[in-house]
Amino acid sequence: QVYDPGSLDWGRMPVNDQFNRQQFKTQKTGYQMNADGSLSAIIKKENIKVTPGEKKPKTKKNYIPTSQLLQSAKEQGKLSKKKKGKKK
């Protein structure tokens, strides 16, 4: 007997996952009337409300605290004094 493909699996999920996928994202469409009276198909844009601070990334604090700078300056001074005293 010869069967058409898919004739015996009514109501079952497809074996391959790719049959469920869509190649392109479905978008909301509509029609718009031009100045001359003809209709043209358009894609409707999604209205997303954005708060003013949402687009800006948070500012990073890329600085070294003054206490750490003073401490490193003291340590560098000590190291330079030790180096001057040593002879090769």
C-alpha cells in the first residue's frame, strides 16, 4: 500500500523540531492610504515606552581613592631610598 506523507500521523508532533520553527518573525501589518487613494501594506511599529534614564549606561567610577594614592606614594618613596643605598 502507498500512503501520502503525513497521512497517518494526524495530531502528533513532528519528528524533527525544525518543522515547528518559523524562518521569519511574524509582524503586525496594516494598510495605509496614500495621497492618490491607493492602499499600501505597512508593518506596524511596536510602541515601547522608555524612561529617560533607561538608555544611559551607568557611569563607572574609574578612579583611585586619594588614600590609596598617598599610601602608594609613601611606599614608592621607601623603595627608592632602599635602592639608592644598595650597591651592585
